[in-house]
Amino acid sequence: MRKAYRYVLLLSLLASHAYADPANPPGTDCGGTGLQNPLCGKTFESVVESIAKGLLTIATPIVAIMVIVGGFMIMTAGGNSEKVKKGKDVVLYAVIGFAVILFAQAVVFILKDLLGE
């Protein structure tokens, strides 16, 4: 089962490039300095926003897969209360992790509003 988690993480990281900004592909020179800037952020707020968007892009498919895995664990528990609890914990932790990522996105919007951007 642990190998499956590794493959899910690898696939989600590879899929994150599909959602990248086509105007500024990763590894391009965004500032004209000759250095590669994967975030293309000129201000602190834009860098934090890029990180939060990237986390949301990566977290969404992982949460969906983990909820499916947890549901499968619950369905195949066969009356074993330990397996049911483990499946519920997988779903619960996936939802809590996604809520944290969404909260980080909200913090970015609040910071942008407070700083007047």
C-alpha cells in the first residue's frame, strides 16, 4: 500500500506541470536576469500566491484519491472495526489537509486585501 502513495505523489507532481501558466513556463527567465525563476514573482505577495496555487493544484487530486482509498478501506473492512477506523482516519486526514490548503489560499487573499494589491 505504501508504494501506491508514492506513485500517487509522483503522478500528481507530474500533472502539476499541466496546470502551469503557459505565459511563463517553469524554468524560464521571468526577470531578464539570466537566472531561472520558477515562480515568476516580483513581489512577496505574488510568490506566496504562486506557492498557494501550486499547493492547491497538487492537493486536489491527492485528496480525491485519498478519499477514494479511505472509502475503499471502509467498504472492504468486513466488520473489522480497526480497518473501519483506519479508513475513516484516512478520509478525515485528507479532508483536514485540504482544509489547511484552502485556508492558506484564504490567507493569501486576506494579505492581498490588507496590503492593497
